[in-house]
Amino acid sequence: LICGRTARLAMASSSPIPIPISTLVDGPWPIPTTSAMMQRAQQGLMEKTAVSCDMRGRRLGPKEATVLARLLEGNTILTELILRDNGLATKGIEALARPLQHHTRLKFLDVSDNGIGQGGARLLGQLLEHTTTLTHLNVGYNGIGPKGVHDLMQGLRHNTSML
């Protein structure tokens, strides 16, 4: 799903659209562009109509996660978010946790290989306590340790969607 330095964004009513990551990160808001394709992508992000977002391996860090969190606020359509292999760290998960806690449609979240550690696992455990739609969560290769596993399990005790 990834082409070069481009992420794929699937819209509710169309096929995936490539979006340069620098456009998402650098702004300014709204994103100025003349390309019809980029205008559709901007519309999907700003109007919250994206259903799937695959940004694996894009070297997004905590700063970019903050931008992504702003885009996720109030999103009612997104069902899949893939952020594998980005270097989000605990700070990135912290930025994303709040909008994801209130997300009403997200079913698949992949934050594997991001170096989130035990702190990120604790935040994801808290997310699991509040989400009612998430059915798949990938946290592999994050060095969460036994305490992180415990925190995730605590979150699962209150979660009914991941049974």
C-alpha cells in the first residue's frame, strides 16, 4: 500500500489516494495545493472522511503524531490506522491516545516497532479501557516488558470489543 515517500489514504467513497508525508507534517493548515488528487486527500483529512490510513515506515515521530492526533479528533469514519515502524515512542502514543479513546469506529490499530516501551503500553492499556470498537491491536517489537504487558492486560479486563 505504500509507494516511495507516500502514504495511502482510503476515502469512504473512493480508492486510496497517495499523500506525501511532508504535506501532513509541515502544514500549513489548510494544505495549499493545486493538484486535484491532493485536494481530495486534504478534504478527506480535514473533513474526516478517511476510512483507512497506512503510514508504516514513514519515520513519523512524536511531533508528527501530534499532527496526526489533530486530524483524528472528531473523526467518525476511520476504521484502520497503521503506524508500524515509525519511532513514535511514548510521546507519540501519548499524543494519539486521547483522540483514539473517543474514536467510535476504529477497529484496527498497528503501532508495532515504534519503541513505545512500558510508558506507551500503559497509555494503550488506558485506551483499551475506554474503546468499544477496537478489535485488533498490534504492539509487537516495542520493548514493553512485563510491566507493559501487565498494563495492557489491565486495559483488556475492561474491554469488551477485543474478546
